[in-house]
Amino acid sequence: MISSFPRAILHMDADAFFTSVEQALNPALKGRPVVTGQERGIIACASYEAKARGVARGITLADARKLCPGLIILPSDYESYSLFSKRMFAIARRFTPDVEEYSIDEVFADISGMRRVFRCSYEEIGRKLQETVARELGLTVSIGLSVSKALAKLCSKFRKPAGFTAVQGRFIHLLLQRTPLEKVWGIGPHSTDLLHKFGLRTAYDFVSRPEAWIGKLLDKKGRELWHELRGQSVWKVDSTPKQDYASIMKSKTFTPPSADRNYVYGQLLRNLESALAKARRYALRPRRLGVVLRRQTFQHDGCEARFSRPTASTPEVIPVAELLFARSFQDGTDYRSTLVALLELESDTERQYTLFEDPLRIESMRRLSEAVDEANERFGRRTVTSGAQLSLQSRPESAREAAPERMKRLLDGETAKARLGLPVWAVTV
């Protein structure tokens, strides 16, 4: 029996984050059914007003309009979403230095011991955080507070939107009894099906089984989750910035779908250059490259290749990507998106060359890529790109290809490629 809060772990989850940001920036949208994803043709995020009318993430815009006449459909403004995300994380760090940025709209925070600083209970600290985000950003967030990360995440999902759920150690069993297995963070659909075969239905059933039995069935991850749900904190809040990646993927949906070989290839190279720039930023080099072309019918064409040595130099990777594209592209087929995956990432801190390699050429390619990164950082994204992307400038117009409001409200001195890291409030003074 855990009496109170041996550890106080908080999970903050923004409610309908993308549409909430749009409503915060444009007060005229508040209280109205709003969705984002106009550029994709599929709902990326739906406001709670839209959800109340049956609109959900992943359905097509056409189906959404049938469910909700008068639905407001907006293009995704990821730049503004990222800015709001950073501000939300900054607010969390006012309450504790131990903050883990779990995703763009989720954060874990270890507030253990902070009662002495704020002179109030852990529950009051959580509510103050919730109120601060609402007051300063105009966003509602749901807060979960408990003795471990797994339990805190269960709590934040318990009441949404703008919910607050705190479960002390002595009441863990009540939460677990009301939580079906499919709602538990860390138990996927296949694991759920497996556990159902043994008669387990709730999180309480899961923790009631012996640790050895769970470990035999679900290995180390399942054993750790078993401890987490029993209130024994195993997964620590990691406040260090993410520096290592097992893989890097970049994808882009374009409208309208195209069967033009040069156009689709240009879209692929745009993703490739973005992925390689990110790899260089974190001093990583991929050993494998994967290419995927997504058809209008949502089927996929793709293949991958393994390099003779890891490299993140764009001039060295492009010929391989071109070969993979040629093998994947089907003439006469409409494609709606491309994806690039950099796999088997290795550290770029040490470079060793074999007897038959050309170190001078390899080094010159690396420096060329770094020079492009520096130019793009200074003058705006894609200021310097590969010539194959020139085909994107003559892309056909589409009703779905609308620019976000931030792009229509440039400040003095800003351009489409270079902007200040500031959201713009859509109000008339």
C-alpha cells in the first residue's frame, strides 16, 4: 500500500492542440467547429466542437463536411504549433526543472519536493500550472498527477478536456479497476489481444498477475509497466534534450496528387534534404536509406538501400535516392505523398576511411552540405536546394493548397522563407 506521493509525477496533455492554437490566435474561431489538415485532404486535428458532431481525426474532408455542415477547415500551421509548444514547455519549467518534452503537445514533469518551494500541495501546483497555460496561451490542458509516469498519463486521459485528475498511492487500485487494457500507455493492440486470451480485461487484472508471469509474456517492457502501474516509479522523467535518434523520417503530402515523374521526384528530394539536414544537426550519419511513394489509393511503392559506409552528405545520398525512386515510381500512377527514412544512424564524431576510399572527396562533400545548412539557417529554409526541386515551382494549383494565416500576415522585413519566431494574433485593433 502506497500512502501518498513518494514521487509526484505530472503529465500535461494539451486538448485538441492544433485547433486550440488556431482558436487562440483567432478568437473568432472559439466555440465553432474547426479542423486542420486542409492540405492533406484528411482531418489532422478536430476541435471539441467538431468532435461533438462526429468529426474525428483521419476521416476525409468530404465525409467531415457531411457530418458537420458549416465546418471550418484550415491548413496546418506547424510553425505556430511549434512556437506554442515551446512556450508551454517553458511554463512547465517554471514549476520544476525536471521536464521531459514527450511530444509536441505532451510533457512529463517531476514535481517531487516542490511543495516546499510553492508552499502548497502537489495538487495545487498542478492546478496552478493548468491555470497559467490557460491564462498566458489561451489553451486548455488536461493534467494527470500520480506516483509514476504510466499512472500520470492514465490520469490525464481520464477527464478531457480541461481535466484534472490526481491519484495518490492509496487510491491506485480504484483507477486501475476502471481502466481497460487498451487504454494503458505501453500496451498496444497485439498485446491487448494476447492478454485478453488469458482473461485479462483491466489494468487491475494486469497488476494482479505475478511479475514473473508478466515478464515471461511481455518481456522487460511488460515487467517495467507492471511496476509502474503498481506505483513503483521505473521510468524516470528525462529532462535532457533529445540528441539521439534511432531513425529520422520526413514525409510530405502534396495536392493535388500527381503522376508527373519530375514533380514527385522533387517532392522526394525536399524530404531527403530536410532529413539529412536534421541528421547533420545532431551529428548523425545513416547507413541505410528508405524511400516510400504513397499512391492516391493509399497503397505504397518503395524500397531501400544500404550504403557501403554511413554518410549524411547530400551530394552522396542523392544518387542512391534517385536509383530507389526509379525502381519505385510507377508511370501513370497518381501519388499523394513521399517519405524518406534514414536508418541505422551512427555518430559522426569519428571518421575512419578504408584504403580504397577518397578522403578528400568525402570531406569536400561533407563541407559542401554544411555550407548549404549554414546558408539556409541564415537566409531561410530552402534558400539553397537541389536543382531537381525547380519542378515544384510550377506545381498545379489546388483548392486545398492554401497558406496558413501566419504566412498571410508577414511582419515588416519577413519573407516566406525567413520569419521571426512569433505567432500573429488575428484581431483587428
